[in-house]
Amino acid sequence: MRTTSRKTKPKTPQQRMQARRARLRAQGMRPVQHWVPDLRDPRVRADLRRQGRLLARHPENAAIDAWIEAVYDASD
């Protein structure tokens, strides 16, 4: 008795992703999309520099720095 092996057609990337998502959903997972700042964009970098300058002039910086020094554990 001869067994014939059938070659299955390879799955497309879309089919593989659909199967992966189905497995993850079966495990109780759900997809979430995260948006983060694009640091390659010069406008984003300029805005971050602007915000940094504002924070550097914050009137409570000395108190915040003192608190960080007091609670920082350098024993690691």
C-alpha cells in the first residue's frame, strides 16, 4: 500500500497573520495599537527641546532634585 503525500499550498502572509491572531484571541488576548512620538521628525524633536527648556526653568526643580537624592538607593 502506497501513501501519497499531498503538498499543501503555502499560506500567504495574510493567512498566517490571520491564524496567529486567531490563536492569540483563543488565548484571551486582544490587539492594541500604540502610538509613540516619531523622533525622526524634526518638528517633534524641536517640540521636545522646547518642553525640555520649559522643564529646566521649573521653579520647584531644586526641591524635586533634593527629593530624588534623598530617596535614591545607590546600593545596586
